[in-house]
Amino acid sequence: MIQDPSTRPILLVEDNPIDVDLTLRAFARRKLFNPIQVARDGQEALEWLPKWEAGEPLPLVILLDLKLPRVDGLEVLRRLREHPIGRDLPVVVLTSSSEDKDVETAYRYHANSYIVKPVNFEKFMDVAAQIELYWCLLNHPPR
């Protein structure tokens, strides 16, 4: 079944409740049409794979933090890319880490983008606007 990109969800993988709230508020302020699903740790994110196989709508983009409990974000990314259904899903790493090692590993595991979270809400609003513009409006995702 082919889904209209404007109705596909965004999967936010984030364990910090403050960052979840910040992200949800930023997208709400932008009046983002796509629903946002939240996985609060890496294991929860990986539990979406069988749901997608069973027919749940694929996310338009996955916003992935790296510093996660249970399964860290780099391991989530590696496992997503090993799975046939996760191989082509757009993944944007959205994290506080600017460590070269994390950036290099994320791209080696085929992240589509790497963004360091700004601390300031207004700057975060700019990031949310850019994510929305590119990943929700301009990008043509796999079906």
C-alpha cells in the first residue's frame, strides 16, 4: 500500500523527556501535519521493525538520538540498516554529541544526516523548520 508522505509518521527516538517535549513543541509550533511517534529508548525503536513488517505505516523519517538506554543509538542505526525494512528508511541523527567518533560511525552506518541539537529553543525551532522543509516537504522517501 502506497501512503501519502503527508500522513506518514515521524519516529522520534529520544529518552530525555525535556528534549521530547522541546521537539514536540517545536513541530507543533511549525504546525507539522505528520503524526509524531516517540520511542523512549533504543529497544523501543527496534520494536517498530516487526510492526512495520506487519503493515504499520513506515516513518517518513527517523530522528535518532545517540545516547539512549538499553540499546544506544548507533547500535539502533546499525540494526536498522541490517534489516530489509529499515535499510532505506531516512535516518537523521539528532543528538547532543559532536564527537568526531560518533559522527564518523553514524555515517559509516549510513545515517542520512547528522545534526547536533542546539540548546537554545529558538535555534531548535530553526532546526525543526529545516527538518520539516527538507524531510517532510522536499524529500521523496522510499515507499
